[in-house]
Amino acid sequence: MNHEIAVSIEPVSDNNQAMLRGVIDYVNKQSDLQVHKIGAIPFFPLERLVNWNGAGVICTTEKPECLDFVAKLKIPCVSVSLHQKPPASISTVHSDNEAIGKLAADHLLEIGLRKFAFVGHLNWLHNQERLSGFQNELRKKGVDCEIINVQFNKSKKWVWPSELQQRPLTEALRKLHKPVGLFAAHDEFAHDVIEKFKSLEIRIPYDAAVIGVNNNRLICETTTPPLSSIAQSAHQIGYRAGKLLHDLIQGHKPPTQITRLPPEGLIARRSSDYSAITDDQVVSALNYIVLRCGHPITVVDVAEHVGLSRRTLDKRCISSLGYPMAEQIRRSRINKARQLLGSTNIQITSIGFMCGYESPSGFVRAFRELTGMTPGEHRRRIRG
């Protein structure tokens, strides 16, 4: 007997297209299955299933009303979404979202970061799970993360209040201690975070390293700098969803748990990969500055450390970062000052000396030029 199944996975992204290909690859290996097509595309709109007499459906159920609709269907259903907890009547195949969060934490810890943040929509179950995996791994290392909760307005566009103070994204990002590793639950969120960071003159990845999820190449490769992202095992999700639906059609009992597949891996691009700078001597210079920015170092000191003339080092720094080495020293010092201002009660004058400034006035002037406020104003805002 030949069973016709519907696939309601709209091919609007790399992730969805890979899941769709996974379903097709499974179906093509079975002699008793075929996919219903409308025209040339194997996509069946969910709302048209009401009067459809096929054998089963594989679908996305991102909205609560979609989940309710699918739960009432009289045919076997498999969902590949996890925005809400599915009822027992709907079998679900999805990513191991806690493993995704763990992978993000491992990568950001490996590049030496110790301050972290998470951006996601916490009304979605898979975002909650990604945060949980991220936090659990960080806590093993004795650290935690700030949380920025994405909210949606009536037109379904996301807005950006911080979880606690309901401030816009710009303010939430501005107050993060730098350098920071930021894990965004979706590539779209990560792209907007990077744009806001750039508007604040926060350098990616040196002041903030950013990771997204889904590896949507249209987003990742057109973001500036290109976005690092965790790829879900989308093809395998589709393939396993096809097999699960086949089992249900044949009368097998549905699984009692959600089927979860580990992520495919992290694709490191410029937004989080320090090694993405191809000039090894510039990388060496940056590492030296991070270690020595609390001392009154000069560009000549850095140039001597890496074995270049000052002029050559500046040219190569501008080529790699977009600005000269003196600016990188200044940014590193001010970032260290911001951390101390927000996390300690050390006097502002002492912080200036600890960050390599020889006079209080020089520290205040440099801090104001880079941040738009004095060190005292910054401390009051952070603690306000």
C-alpha cells in the first residue's frame, strides 16, 4: 500500500530546507511512501489539512494555534518545532537545545572570556533550554551570564527590554561588562545585537564575541563581521521525523519523550573567532595588550614585542581592525576600567592608575572620549 504524506515545512531558510531534504531522503528510500506536492514544491500549507485524506503529516508548529490545530487532526503527526511544550498526542523531533547552549559556552570559554550574556525569547521552550545549557556549563566554571529577554510587539516584531530593568537593547548591551561573550538563541537576534554593538563602537570580537544559532548563511555571511553560528542537525531532524511518521503510520506506538538530536557543530566566523585575523603578529600584539594594558605601555613597546617597526605594526593593525594600535591600547584600558567600575568599590583615581593612566585627568578624558560619560557617571549608571 502506498501512503501519501504531507510536509508542512516552509522552505524559507537553510534550516527548514535541510529538514525538508531530510524528509525527502527518507521517503525516497521507502517503497510505500510518497510526498504530496503542490506544483513543483513538496510543501503543504497547514490550514489545508482539514479536509485532506492523506496518511500523515510532518510540520512546524511555531505558534500556539498551530499546535492546537495539529493536535485535533485525525492523522498521525510529527512536529519539528519546540516553541511550546507539545501535548502527548504530537510526536516531536528537535535539536538537543541544552547541548547547543553547552557548545556556545565551551567556545566562548575557550577563547578566554569570563563575562557572558544570553539573548533570547524566553516564552519559547527551545530558547529556555538553550539558556539552561549555556548557564549550566558556565556555572561549572564558576561564572554565570546576564540575560536579555526578547519580547514581541503586536505586529510580531521583536523588541529588546532587559530582563530586569526593561531597557532598550542599546542600554542593555551598553551596561554589559566587556569583553563579553554573547550567545543569541537565533541568528536574527545575533545580527541585531552586532549592529547595536557597532553603533556603540564596541568592537567585534575583541570587546564582544557573538554566536547565533541555525547557521543561516544569508544572515551569517552578510553580517559584518560574519556571524559565528551553531548549526542544528537539520537534515537528520527531517530524516528522523520521516522515519517516526512512517512508524506511526504502520501502527507503532508513539515515543513517550521528545526525540532530540545533537547539534551538527559550531561554525566559527569573525564575530567570535580571534584567529580569524590572518596576521599572526597582529594577533600576538592584541594578546600582549590584553595582558599588559594595566601598565603604561606604548605602541613602541607592542611593536618591539612582536618584532615590527611602529609604522609597520600600525599599517597591519589598520588593515586587520580598521584603526591603529594606539586606539586598541586605549580601548583595552577603558574596557578594563569599565569592568572595575562596575564590579568593585575601588576609588576612581586608583582605577585610572590600574589601567595604565599616569594622571586622573588623562584617565577621565580618555574615558569620556570613548564612552561619552565620566567614570563616575558610568559607575552610577551601572549601579542605578
